[in-house]
Amino acid sequence: MAQRLLKPFFILVLIAYVLLLIRLIVFKYPDEMTLDILRNWSLDDVLRQARTANFTPFLTIRRSLMYRQFNSVNLLIYNVLAFVPLGLMLPTIIRRRWRWLLVPLIGLLVSVGLEAIQLVTTLGEADVDDVILNLAGTIMGYVLFAITVRVGNWRRGT
């Protein structure tokens, strides 16, 4: 009975978490600024944004580590940590047999989706390194989940 109630609970928590990610990543600016950007949106802005977006893997990561700017390194860490909860929560609602494949795949799709929204709405800067770091965070969360399950099973003797 408790197991049946846990899955809908985890689904609700996951939805709330994804909404929080959208708020923090896409709608990060003050409301007035966001509305102003959206009101003045144009295809030219999107094209300009696409030209300045980083589509070179590891470029932003390399630059951030090379120049060791406090804010840049913090953003790298934030991009990883922001997706750890996704890797922890997804396995609770995905069948065991496909978790190893679906958890990273869903993490990748969520991250690419958020980057695409930022690009198309011009509410942020699209960066392939964000996707790489987000995926790393999702995988870290999944590994933590797997370790926790194994330790729990070991302690129970199963």
C-alpha cells in the first residue's frame, strides 16, 4: 500500500522540481525584465543569440577553469548540482530494467529543452557545456540513488 502511494508522491515532487528548474534557469531575471524581453522579442534577436551561443563542447568549461573566475566556476558547479535531484528522483518512477538508460536520456532531454527555450525566447544564453554539466549532474544523482539502494539492501541483508 505504501509503495502505491509513494510513486504519485515522487511524481508530484518531480513536477515541482522541474518547475523550479524552469523558474531558476529560464525565468531567472526579475519579472519586469522578463516581460520586457518577451514583449520585444524578434526573430532577429533569436538569430543573433544563435550566433553567439556556444556549440563547442567544453569551451566554456575550459575557459572557466583556465581563468578561474569565481562566478564562472560557481556556475559550473551550479550546473552540475542543479540536476543531481533529477538523477535521484527519476529512478523512483522508472522501471528498474531501463533506469540506466532512461535516467540519463531524460536528463539530457530536459537540459536540451531548457537550453532551447533560452535560445528561442532569448531569456538566456544557450551553451552546450550547460547540457554536458547538467547530464553529469543527472548521472551523479543516479549513481547516488543506486549506491543508496545497494547500501539499504545490504543493511537489510537482501
